[in-house]
Amino acid sequence: MNKEFEVLHEIKVPQLTKSPNFHFVKDGMIWIFENVDDEVSFIRIKVSS
């Protein structure tokens, strides 16, 4: 996104096959909750320029 929050580019990520149930933003990263074999896990995504 640019300074006016207009989308500049987007791509499809084939590995992401479902919508996250729970996510939040912390420390400049998107945190996505994932249950793996009944263990709490988080996928962290950091966007950089």
C-alpha cells in the first residue's frame, strides 16, 4: 500500500488454503493462531519493503 493506503500489488499464496480463525497485530507483525495436534501455535507474518 502507498501512503494513501491504496493497494499497489497483491499475489495469491497457494499454500494458504483457509481463512484464519483468530489473528492479531503485535510488534509490526500479523500473528495467526493455528492448532497443530492440540498444541497452540502461531504463524507470524512480517511485511517489509
